[in-house]
Amino acid sequence: MELWSAPHAIFGPEGVVQEGALLTDGKRVLALGERRALRARHPGARPRRFPTYLGLDAVNAHTHLDLGLGPAFRGPFMAFVLEAVFPRNAERGLDLARRAARAAPQPALGDIVARDPRTLEWWLAEAPFQGVAYWEVLGLLPPEEERSLVEATRALIRRMRRLERPGGPRLGLAPHAPYSLTPSLMRKAVELAREEGLPLQIHAAESPDELAYFRNRTGEIAAFHRRKGLPEDLHPVGLSPVAYLAELGVLEARPLLVHGVQVDEADVRVLAEHGVAVVSCPRSNQNLQAGLPPYPLYRRHRVPLALGTDSALSGGSLDVWDEVRFLLGRGEPAPRVLEAAVLGGARALGLGPRPISPGDPLSRVVGW
Ligand SMILES: [Zn+2]
């Protein structure tokens, strides 16, 4: 028998156990608890020490498998979109998603699926993951084209829902971001998700350019819209991205908000009031020169946090433990970071969490 232990352990929804441990025969978990108590009851067990963590696996609450693998881009957000994402859009789809899936170590993901319905079919019918596959919707379209997009999306949802497996991943909807949908398309997408009972993810308050666009129509997103000949009054001016979503009624649907970097205390309060959780992707934010979310502010207002890698193109890897190591390296408190990665992620995707119990296979346990 072996006694595995680590400075921090998470075995279930109660959160971090300091100096947690488990007893194992090499195949199954036999007992769980605090190291000292287990050691006293089983003095003959061979010790195995993990330097940081032991327990439930983390959840990668936000990624884009269909963008494939890295290397990670480094540079401002719009340069990333124009130089890394747009060139890959042509091949974006099932083949890239399958390749990325082999490099995604966590068994539960919140994945954004764009453009190719075959990727969604694969996700729901056979992908080896739990979690949510969110179909991406975006467009700054004239009313007629917008109506057809909504109807096509509704038809796709109805067709795809039939592929959901019992206990398998669920279908979700991802209106891409406040600046990439008209207010009416954003409202219709959220309404559609409500009617169909689908979970939502929205990228918001990510880059300084997004904030500048909503505040006063400056920055690279505003410049891009101008180059495209889009009208200046597509969106209201003078609000933060979070305030805009609140005013539109989107936060009532409690979407998962991805990034949440460009927020002030008023924004954080609004998110807390609506019970909205934030998925943070810190390595992606750093690579795209967005800064990092104000974690202490989120903790103070009790906004639930989860972690995601974002795409490998911006995050670098599809292993969410790399996000944890990144944050620990920056001095963020280990118990809170680990809880976000494990419990926050599971709650964000509606996965429980299901605690580790005596008798469970050792494959349910990770240690590092
Ligand atoms: Zn993303």
C-alpha cells in the first residue's frame, strides 16, 4: 500500500485540504483525508509525495480545439486575430480539432466550435470528453442576413441536440463577443439559448482595444470596423463591455464570461449581482498583451472563477495545469487557484464536481 500526499488536495466540493493524502493499493483509492491522520492509521504504507497538488483533475473551461495547435502568438489582440486566427480559418474544423484533442490532457472541456458543423457532430457523438461544446455565433450583418443566420442556427441546434449522449458532453451556444455581434444578434442568440435550454459562453472585456472600442471608438477594433465600412453607431458608446452586456439584458441569462480582464469594480459588482462566473485564461491574456484579470477584486465580490487555456494559438498549450503553474508563479494564492481550476471549472460547465470516494479507480486522481 502507498500513502500519497501533497501540500494541497481537492477530493470534492468542500475545497482544498491542506496536507491532504490518500491511501491506495495501486489500483483503487482506499481512503482519503489529512496526511497525519491517515499516516497514524496506516504506518506501514509506503509514502509518495507530490510537490504541489493531489486530487481531482482540473477542467479546461475555455478552449478552441478547432484552431489546432500552436506555437503561441505574441502580440496585441487584433494582430493575433489578423495574423494568426484569420489565416487558419480556412482549415479550421474537424481535422484540426481531432489533432488538438490528442494534446488536451483534461477529460472535461468547454470548447468553442466555429464554422464547421462536422466538428460539432464529432464533439457530441464521439469525442472523448465531457463538458460543453459551444457553437459560435457572430456577425455584423444587415437585418435580412441576420434573420437567416438565426434561423440556420436554430435548425442546426435542433439537429445537433439529437446527437447528445447520456452522460456525455452537452451542446452550448457562444455568441462570440460584444463587438462582433450586433446588439440585435446578441439578444437573439441569447434568446435562442434560453428557448433551447443551452448554456452560454461569451468572450468579453478581453483586450484594451475592446474597452477602447466601447468607451470612445478608438483602438484597433474600431479601426478594423472602419476599414470594413461598418457604421459607427453599431454599438452604444461610453459603456464598458460588461455594462453594455448588462444593459442589453444578456447577463440575466447568466452566461459564462470568458476573460473579464478589462473590468473595474463597478463591472465586477454587476457580474456578482447577476451570478455570472468568469473563465480566466491568463497565459493567453499575457501573450496578447491584455494584462491579467483583477483576481483580488473578483474574490472580494465572490465572483466564481474557472480557468481555461484558450486556443493553443494564444495560450501555448491545452493543459490547464499550465495556467495554474503560471498563476502560482506570479504569487496568486494556491488554494484559490486550485479551486478555480478544479471546482470552478466543474461548476461552470455543470459537471458537479463528482467527489473522489473510497473504491474509485486511481485513474480519477492526478498528482503533480
Ligand atoms: Zn477564446
